[in-house]
Amino acid sequence: MKSLDDLVGEGVSGRTVLVRSDLNVPLDGDRITDDGRIRASVPTLRTLLDAGARVVVTAHLGRPKGGPEPKYSLAPVAARLGELLGAEVTLAEHGDAAGAAVSALGDGGVVLLENIRFDPRETAKNDDDRAGLARELSALTGPSGAFVSDGFGVVHRKQASVYDVALDLPAYAGGLVLAEVEVLRTLTTEPERPYAVVLGGSKVSDKLAVIDALLPRVDALLVGGGMCFTFLAAQGYGVGDSLLERDQIDSCRRLLESGKIVLPVDVVVADDFSAEAATRTVAADAIPDGWKGLDIGPDTVAAFAEVLGRARTVFWNGPMGVFELAPFAEGTRGVAQAIIDGTAAGAFSVVGGGDSAAAVRALGLPEYGFSHISTGGGASLEFLEGKDLPGIAVLEKS
């Protein structure tokens, strides 16, 4: 696929370049609680601006339902992006306002279009609907325009600003997308062994396909988070009021036959889903009725750390517990620290985006302690499953 370097080498001064970034950040009101994805978008944008391009950024935020919703406005993102770029970022509504803002751009200027998902054609299943929106976006760039795909977190979606626009304009992979693809291909081709994967999160059903894809490739698969309780139930253990997917017990029993899955030996349980709840640490086979598991316990952290200490390649996706609540954060912290220690000793470690990346920042862990932190949780998992990602496939055909 053609790269950002190829585009800059062709010359972009005075040209308008449409960039699809992933700026889908968590908000508390209008306050950004984790700006990791915005910071990750800056290098590609800065390269284009420094080369004299007129940059138009398109992105989404949240899941608006078929039209504009003020709570999903990209206004806070525009302000933060401007701070990080050290340049004014104009937020433009779609339609005539977008055309006027782009026409007013000078070389090295940047416009951020309002949430692209305010237009229902962005996510439409109908090809013609998406193509219509893509043509409108492409028209903003004029006859010498180009498209740079730099939102790895959305490349698994066949959407107008991700896929269809790449059919209308000369298309290039941004630096972020290229880095993500290179790292994930390392995990799917010849990873240095032992290769350990840590999976957490709420539901087995969300990770079943990737577990099936990974088990033949890995040496150990460590399971924590809410999903571990369905595996424990598959071993015949009672799990109290912990999260349980009864319809997945047979699947978990099948997966356990691989002999590669490592489960918790102890868990932190609580009598309520609350930071003020009564808590205790119990053996994984002794969860009391009426209590729910909300984190892995210290013995599990030690057991996981032993496996991770031997690993030469590590992929981690999903927290080990409800890390947002202080009493249930230590499992995630301990496993993350074990991965950091392994990386310092020479292992190659990848954090698979999503809640895992958020946990790293929320718990104050050093991002440089990992070899790579992905910006795309769902996209990373689908890549590892071996699925074709529409946003990558269209670039490879360009």
C-alpha cells in the first residue's frame, strides 16, 4: 500500500488532503478523560502540515443515532487537537459550512469536520448511500486532493470515510496505520517464543473468535476479567453472582482441552458492584453465593507474572478486573507491571487498545514500558483473527 511518505514525496504543498483519524475519546461532559487517540493522531497531521498541505480531518465520536447530538460534538476534541498541534483547528459543520471553511484554508492549515456519524450515510449498509457521502467528502479536496487513512481503530468498518472515500481519491496509509499493521503482522507471522496472550474484559462471547484463532499459535493464554468466570464454571466451580454466560460454558470446556489456557487461582469478590462494597479474596473454586468476582487475586497475579516473565512475545487485550474502581484495580496493575518488567528484559509486548490502553493511562503506568500500545481494540482483535479489514484492503488495492 502507498504510504504517507509516498504522498509527501510527491509534494503536498498547496494541496488539500483529507485525513481519516480516530479521535473517539472518552468524555465526562465536555472534558476529555483520555486523550491517547488524539495524541496518536498528531504525528501524521504534523507531517502533512509541515509539508504545506491543507488538512481536512474527519472523525467520529460515540454512536449518535441518525443525526446530530450535542453530547457527541467534536468541539472538545478540536480544542485539544489545536493545543497538541500548536495551531488553530477550525471545527466545521457539514455541508456549506465545511466547504467555506476548507476554501478559507491556507497552506499548513487544518479543519476538523464535525462528527461524521451525525450523517447516517457514514455507517449505512447501502453502498450507494455511503458512496454519496464519500463523494461529498472527496469534493472538499478539489482536483489535486488525496486521502490519508490514519484511524486504525476504524479500519475494520466498511464506512464512507474509511472505505468508500479511498475509492474516490488517491489513497495512502498514514504513519499510525502502517505502524499498527507492521506490529500486528509480527504477532501473526513468526513471533519470538514463548508467546503469551493475556485476555480480559467482560464476555467470552466477545472474544471467542479470537481465542479460537490464537490458541493454535500461542504457548499460553491467560484469562482474567469477567470472562474468566464462565471458564471457571466450565470447570465445575460455583461463581456466585459473578458475570456468567451460561450459553458459552460448553465452548469454554472445549477451549480448555487445549491445555494452554491459564485461569485465576484466586479472585477478589465483593457483595456489591461498588467501590464501597465489602470485599475479600477467595480461592477461585470457593466463591461464596451472593458475592461477585470483580478482580483477579494476588496469587493469580503472581502465577500470571511467572508465565509472562518467561515470554518473549506478549499480547494483552482486556483488563483483569473493574480497574475503574480502586478496590478492583490491583489485578490489572499487577499484570501490566509484569508485562512492563518483561519488556524491560527484552520481550516484545503489545497492548491491544481499548480498555487495556485506557487502563495503562488511568493507573499511571508508563506507556513507554510497552513495545506498542494499539489505538484499535476491535480492529486489533479482528486482525489477529485473520479477518480482512475493509479499510486496509482498500488501501492495498489503491
